[in-house]
Amino acid sequence: MKKYLLVALVAVFTVSMSFAGAFNPKDVAADAKWMVHVDVAKFQVSELGQYIKSNPDAQQNRNQMAAFREMFNFDPQNDLNSITMYGSDEKHEHAIIVVQGKLDQPKLTTIMKSVPGYTESQHGSHIIATCAVGCSVVADAAVNPVSVGNLPMPSVERGKNVHICFIDAGKVIIGGDIETVKKAVTVCEGQAVSLDAGTVKSATEAGSWVYMMGKGDLASMKKVNPNSQCFSQMESAELVVGEEAGSLRGKAVLTAKTPELAVQMQSVVQGLVALALINAQEEPEMAKLAQAVKATANVNNTEISFAFPVKDLIKIAAQQIKAHVKMISAPATANK
């Protein structure tokens, strides 16, 4: 039983991305090659966030959530402010997660200490807790919460250690490599160089509507190779997503090696939109979404933007969920 306590503890800091913590460049090391930030608090109060919280599927887990809150004195839906993830290379275990929220540090520390193999090490004025991650499938799901192609998102190999350090009662750092965690602690303490806000300028200046942002230096991450030849020629990518005036908005800026490649990327996006419109009769919802996408090329940059009414998006999501439920329940109904 105790080995699953750590799993649950790590899960609260990661799986809660099921989606106010504004992005703070000082939480990210200067040599980060990629970063993702989710302002969970802002998303939770958004129209889309409120829909997800009130979704019947979420209500089915009410009892489990109540038990979770009782055990950890932590409510992921209300106490989690933000999650920032970043890495300085392509190794999953070198990725760092910085979580901010209303955390009961004494209680969480007590729970960690009950896990077999728990150890502590001193780093400056902070204590880094180390616990072995078991080989169970449940443990895998907890420490490998996000899968986005072959991007180097945070993960810890089975049988390896996870390292956790509370910077203060409201901020905790999690990672799979203790030296990387030590460096992350030093960065958060202002004792090492942090990320220059200018490197994520389009995200930080986008406005208060943003609740998710990310940036990747694709040129330096050779193992992150998209299937598309055109995508593989991109130098960097930056993305912001959020809500404004009742619309879900997003903007991606892809920087190519040459202006010609930027124009090619624009053509690829426009081709995908055209394909969705051709199939409008079979998939009208996808056609509506496609119409909201715009792509422009400027020198080496391809800018892709969209704005879609949240109410319409929720209607489409509800229809898709209903169709999916009907499809998976059809065999059971037919066999009766």
C-alpha cells in the first residue's frame, strides 16, 4: 500500500494537467531548450475549464477526489496554481517540473517518508527527498503523465528514483535526475542564471487571456524529428493558447531555416484546412474548426492562429463524446 502513496503524490503534481499561476521566467534555467507552462488556476475559471469540471465524467470521480483531498489535504481542482516543465536537452529524465499551489508540505513530507527507500539529502538550505519509483503500471502512469510524439516530456524510468524539493510551502520541484533538480533549485533561488523573458516574448506579451504557453528550440534537439519533412526543417516553435471574449484562441509561431521553408509550411497548413473543408459534408464539425485557422508567412516565420467560440467548441465536444459512448456501448446492446 505504501509504495502507491508516492505514486499518488507525484500524480497530483502531474496528472492534474487535465487541466493564478502566471509564467515566471525565473523558474526556468537559462539553458532550457524547451518549456511548457500551464496556468491551471486561470484555466479552471475559464469557460472551457468550468465545462470540464462540470462534465458528468468528472462527477463520477467525486468520491475518489474526496478521498484524495482527505489523504493529501490538497484539491487539484482548486489548490493547483500552475505547472511549468522544461529541459536543457532531449533526455526525459533531465526534464524538470515546477509546481505551484496551496500545498500542505508537512503532510506531504510525512507521506513521502512512509514510502520504503525514502532518503534525504541537503542542498544549500533545502532538503531534497528521494524515493524509488516502483515497477508497477500505476507508477508508470504517474511519472509519465504526458505523451506528445517523441518530445522530451518529464518521465522517470521504472526502478529509478524521483527527487522532490520544496522551495517553500507553495512551490515544489520534481525531477528524475538529482543533479538536474539541484540546479533547478539554485535557479529558483536566484543563485543561477534563469531564462531571459525575451526568449518567450510572443508568449509573455500575448496578454492576460493566455493560460498555456510553450517554446522549443527544435534545431538543437536532433531526436525530435516530426514525420513531415517540412516540420523537420523548423528551427523553433512557440505556442500560446487561452480564452478571450468567449473564444478559444491560439497562436503558433514556427521559425524556419529559410523564407522558402516558411512559405512551404504556410502551404501545408492551408492544404490541411482545404482538405477539412472538402470533407465538410462527412465531418462538418472539423470543417468549422478548420475555417477558424489562419496561416501567414513573414520572412522565416510561419504564424498559425485560430479563434473559435467556446460555446460552439463545447457543443462539438459534447456531440463527439455522445457519439463515442454510443459506439462503444453498441456491441453490448446488440448482444442482449
